[in-house]
Amino acid sequence: MAMTFVLADADSFYASCERVFHPALARRPLVVLSNNDGCVVSRSREAKQLGISNGLPWFKIRAQAEHDGVIARSSNYELYASLSARMMHLMASVLPGQEIYSIDECFLRGFQDPERTANACRRMRDTVLQGIGIPLTIATAPTRTLAKIVSHYIKHQGGGIGDWDQLIATTPDVLDRIDVAEVWRVGRRLTRKLQGMSITTAGDLARADPSRIRHLFSVLLQRTVLELQGIPSIELDDFDAISGSRKQQIMCSRMFGHPVTGLPDLSAAVSTYAQQAAIRLRRQGSLSCMLTVFIATSPYSQGYQARSGSVILPDPADDPLTIARAAVATLPHMIDPHARYVRAGVMLANLTDAASYQTFDGMDAKRDDGLGSVLDQANRKFGTQSVGIGYAGIKGKGRARQETGAAWNMKRQRLSNRGTTRWDEITVAKAI
């Protein structure tokens, strides 16, 4: 019998997480803001009904939103990651073959018996809602792409559980109702080219000749066409959203709390991000052969700048000192001393497995001399980012004590309690 893919996707995940320990937010319009409380990145159903869209700058809609009773929260990444891990664990206990695609969604495998799969989906949805408090939209289909289509469609109908065969039985033209830009893994650049060929809907793409699409575009888009035709053709990248394990690259990027000018502050920020990326590198047991640093001014300012520089490391490394030094060394060659930078990031690429890598002479790859392990142990004992190299010279205070206290550090003025990762912020329940 044909394989069945199950896609479980949390509804308005960030907003739903905010409600788990704050039941007073239920049925109230709620939005979650991006880094530095900039733009809307998640909305409750009530906020959507008010016409609030993702990507809207908060400062532009704040007055009207607060007049309408909208509650805004800063992105509580610690809480979201913790609840995601628990959610994924529960879902994996109900259905086999879990493939975690992002922090709020995963693919699983259904059973050969459709009724058994449907019962498992209902049980999984009830289990997660009761055990964690996160509502799910669940879609079943013969391919991952069609499961995405089902999920997209039923979310617009209010969410719940949907099946591809049942959907096309009641809505035969469902693919023609979905813009090609909404098809999983298509993207804006391909959308423009496809529209030039009069392929404007998912249905148009499904009816296209796979061989012609491969000739004109790529084998990746050909696989999407085959998936829309009901033929499983796409495998997920080797990525675990819970552990943060990545096969190709690791990135740490942040918007600054305030614009940064000059080399000293920019070096401090880049050094901090490089060390954070190195922590993830060591956690997954990898070495990096290359790093890239990028900096950018505001795209809304005159003279917009976005510059980057790359370094090939002499030997694959996970040493935080080596990585931080290499990252900072790229800055003098690309920084404008008069520019006001609002963003920076460090990307570690060309990853290789630390346990199996050997140099040409047969010796083990040279790694750090224990510095990284010492820093990891200290941070595990005293809290994330409690100690680091240089560490921007200062530490944060109050709730931000485990972060750098520099002016460029990300601002989260509407941050809710991190009750699953901080003892001093744990939620208190009182019996009445």
C-alpha cells in the first residue's frame, strides 16, 4: 500500500506557547515580536481577525493595537525551545518515523490502515493539547508536499485534522485555489519565473511536465512536481530542530539593541556570536573548516550597506578562541568606521564530524586544548553565557544577567517568564 506522511504543525506556535503558563491570555488578541521587539512574527487567531499581519513593525501599529486590546510579548526563545522539545517527544510516542522540520512542525509516518492512522492523529492532537497546551493542525497525504498543501488549506478553515484523499473528494480544484508561491520549497525567485510560463497555481505546477521542469529549472523543482502528482520524491535535510544539529552550517545572527559604530563594539558583538556558534558546533560533535562574518546597516537608512567576509581555517576547529579570533580578524577589511550597523552574524560552514576526522598524516584533527570544554562546563553549571572569551567586557543585570550587558545586546522589554529553564522565573500555581 502507498506510504502515508503525517505533518503535525503547531498553530501560531510562539503565541500558543505564551498562553501555556498565562491562561488569562486565552481568547485575547496576542502577538509575539521579533528581536528587539521590532516586527510581529506570530499572532493568535484573535489578532489575525483584527487584520494584523506578520512582518508589521510594532511601532507602526502599537497605538491602534493597544486600543484594540492586543497583548504584545517579546520572543521568549528559551520557553519556545523547551516546549518544542516536549511537544516533539510526545508526538514521537504516538506515531513512528519522526522527522523534525522546524521548531513547531514535524513529519511522521502513518500506518497502512488509514483508519488506524486517523485514530492516531486524533490521539496525538489530544495528547499534545492536554499534556502541553499547544493546539496542532495535522495533515495526512501520500507525499510531504501534499501534506503541506493540506495543512495550508485546513489552517485557513480554522485548523484541525485533514486528509488529502478526503480533501480532493470534497474540493477537487484545491490545487488550483493555491498560489504557486505558497507551494513548499518554491520561493519568490522561482515564483516569478514560473509565472512567466503561466504557472500561477499549485495545480498548474502539478500538471507541468517533470522532465521539462528539470531541464528549465532543477532536479529539486522536478521533485516538487512529482510530489504534487502524488509520488514521494523529497527527503529532508539532516537537521534536528530540538538539538540544533545541522549538517551543512551553523549560524548565529542578531539584530542589535542599538546601532553600533566603530570596530571595538562590532568586534565585541562578533566575538560573542562566534562563541555562541562554537558552542553549538561542539554540542553536535562537529568541526568547522570555514567561517563567514556579515554585517549590515538598516535597509531603511540612506547608504545601506551589507558586507561579508570569509576565512578558511588552517585546520578544522571547534576551539572558541580560534573561531572568535578568525571572525574578528575579518572586520577591519570590511567595516565603514562611520556606518551605523544594526545587524551582525557569524556562520560556520563546511562542517565535518569531529570523531572521525583525520589529517592527511593520519593524526587526529587538532582541536582546542580543553578551553572549549571548560567553558561548556562553566556555562552548564552557572547558566548559559555565564563565561566567555572577552565577553564584551561586561555582564547583564537582573533578568539579563546571563547575557552580555552591552548596549548592542538584543532588547526584550516584553519578555514573559522563562518558567521551564529558570528556577527564579518558574511559574507558581495556587490552589483556591
